[in-house]
Amino acid sequence: MRPAHDIRHGQAQPVQTREDVHALVEAVCDPNRRTLVFVAGSEPRLPFDRWLLLVRNLLSETVGLAGAYVLSPEATRIFNNAIGPAHNIDPWTVRTFRPGVEPDDVEDARRHKVLGMDRIANDPVRRLAPMLGRRAREAALQTPLPGVAMKVDRIFAQMTNASLLAKLDTPTPSRSAAQRAVSQPERDRETKAAPAALLSEDIIHALDLVLGGSITVEGVLELGELAAVARSAQAGRGAIEARLNTYESQVAGLRGDLREVSRRLEDTQLDAAVAEEGYAKAAAEVRRLQKLLIVTDQAARIWVPDEESTERRPVAYEELADRLEEWSNVSFTGEVDKLLELDQYDESGGWAGKIWDIFGALNDYAQAILEQKFTGGVHLYLTDTPPGCRSYSATRHAPDESEDVTNNPYYRLRMLPVPLDVSPDGEVFMGAHFKIAQYGMISPRLHYYNDVRATGRVYVGYIGKHLRTSRTN
């Protein structure tokens, strides 16, 4: 290990001594840190050298972009004691510490993703390494330059512009060294026509046209100087034109980025407003039920949480992917990679919690159908949920795709995988979907197929970015 705040951007380094652990904690919590730091924990049950090699392979694409450290079993214990329970590192996991760690803030812990032991054990390195590498590259690209570097960059840009513009300045023609070397008698003859014997007729004719019928040494030299200035100006003009074109492209790209960010901000604000309204209604309903329980002499029961009310929602996408199999009536048949891609757009893990809630609603819907407590479709279930069942906002649910999707080539994108006992083709059209969130062009969606009355299950064939339509093409 190096001293505190000195992050190495090479391959993962082992951390074993108490001094190195404290230096690492200081570096992780340094408010001026600008790059990611990956830290892996361990315990004695697995040889440390094997774990170190595995972590180095996992983080092979982050070399030069982020710090990487592997804690020995004792170092893992010391690190966790020093940084606190919210940001601790479990054995055989890798945690990504983003800049701005706040050890005492439980909510801050959500920003620092954990690659879990099950994921590391079950997914090949060739899949996990690019994911971690992408995370490091995106963090590096999104990190603004230091103030000093930005100032130097502006100075160089100003110097470059000044140099290019200087080429366009037209100098005052001056007599050349060759002309000054001409003797006085020869100067006296400058107004006389140049001897025709020294020049071809074509050259004489051309000079005569350019100089207006008076071919003199002074005129020819001045013409040469003007030609040199013109060539320099032309070269400078081309360079300036290329530079301005580059700036125009950059400005256009930034304008597009600004529009997309503004759209995402508006969508996020809308989602927050909708959620706030939902929470207010839920709180009012809780108060009403509490009063009712007090009137019926069962007030003590309102403070006794049941198992479902204490259920932990996943906030990390790796954990979410691992836990989707917990639902007894819902099967995820889609691509896990598409789901995990959402991680880069959802730093707080809020979308992961929403996806978990959707699975819960679909699971309870299927159970209600199987137990003959409900007979309608999913949308009716969401608008009129049976007592005691999980639900989800009906305004975030679409029973089918719009007509422009079902009648155009993007229909094929919604042909999603199911087991062969559901369809002999191994796929069905999944127009029904949930709107997880509005977030610009990303706006994640969950597409599903309701087969409860045939196979007793709901099949989720896609979770990821909004699938293309004619309007998003």
C-alpha cells in the first residue's frame, strides 16, 4: 500500500497490515478523490492467493482507470470496523466505492454497488470483467477536469486560436534581401521593362497582365510577397475552418446531451411527484385504518409488523437478478445482461425496488387466480386489488402495445422467450408491459406474458431500456 489518499491505478493490490487498512479507509473517504476504488473482502475459508488472482481477473479492464484492493481476512475485519456497517464489505464480494463516501450516512451506502458472492461464483469472468470495466470507464469520462487543468486547457485553446488568426494578418510588403542586394545602377533601371531575352513570351505576357503593362523588379518582388501572404492565409483559413467545424460538432452534441438531461430531469421530477402523491394517499389510508382499529379495540395490532411488511427490497441489480427466482408464480425468461445494464442509469437502486414490487404484484395476481379469489386480468387486478394482495400503480401498466408497434417491424423486438410448454416456438408476443420509470430515451420497461390459466405462471421476458418504436427510431 501507498500512503493515504494515494490511489494506485494498476492491478488489484493486497492489503494485509493495519497501517495499510487505515490508509485505504482514508483514501476511500477522501472528499477530493476523483476515481472509483474497488475493494474486495475475504475470510480464511478460501486461500487468499486464489481470491487475489480471481479479483485481478475480474478487474482486469479497470487497470489505469480505478484503484483496486483485496483485503486479507484480518484486514477485512479492521476495514469494516473502521468504515462502519453501512459501507462494510462482506467476504468474497467486491464493492465499488464512488467519490464522496459518507460513512455515517445509511442512504449514501446505496451509491456504492456490491458485486455479490453468488454472482461472482455463478457468472463467468468474461461477463463480469467488461461490466466492471464499463463502470470504471463511465466514471472516468463523467469526472470533470480539475480547475487547474480546465484553466490550462482554456489558455492553450486561446493560444491556438491566436496562432491561427495571426496567419490571416496581411504584413506590409517590404523589400526583400535579394532586392536590397541589387546595385544602384540596377535600381535606376527598375522602371524599365525587363529584358525580353531573359523571359519567355508567355511569362512576359502573364506579368504584363498582372502588373498592368509595367514589368519592374519591384513589382515582381511585391507580387511574390503577396502570393506568399495569400498562401499562408489560405492555410490558416483551412485550419480555422476545421477547428470551427469541430466546435460546431461539439456544441451540437452538447445541445443534444442537454436536451436529454433536461428530459430525464423532467421525467424524474414527474415520477417523484407521482410517488409523493401515492405516499400521501397511503399515509392517509393508514391513519384511517389505525383509527378504525382503535374504535374496534384492536389498536395493539397496528404496531405488530407482519412478515411481508419487513421484507427487504433489493437495491443492487446483481442482488435483484439473483432473487427473482424467489417468486413462486413468476418466471424471468429474459436476458440478465439487459437487466444489469440499468445499473449504470440508476445510481440509487430505486428502479430495482420498483421491479421487485412489480414481481410481487404479478405473483399475488397469479396466486389469486389459482385460488379462485379473482377472475379478471392483470389491469383489472391493479385497479381493484383484492384485500391483502400486493399491487402496483395501474397508471404504470399497459395491457398491450400501441397500434403503431403491433403493425410495424418493431413488433419482432417484443417476441420474447418462454418455455416450450407455453409455445412450441419458444417465444410469444409480449405487448403487455409495466413502465418502471420515465427517464428520457432510457425509460425502462418490463414486458410479460400472462399464462396463469394455462401453466399457472406469469412469464417476464424482458426487463431493460425502452424497446424501440417508430417514434424512438
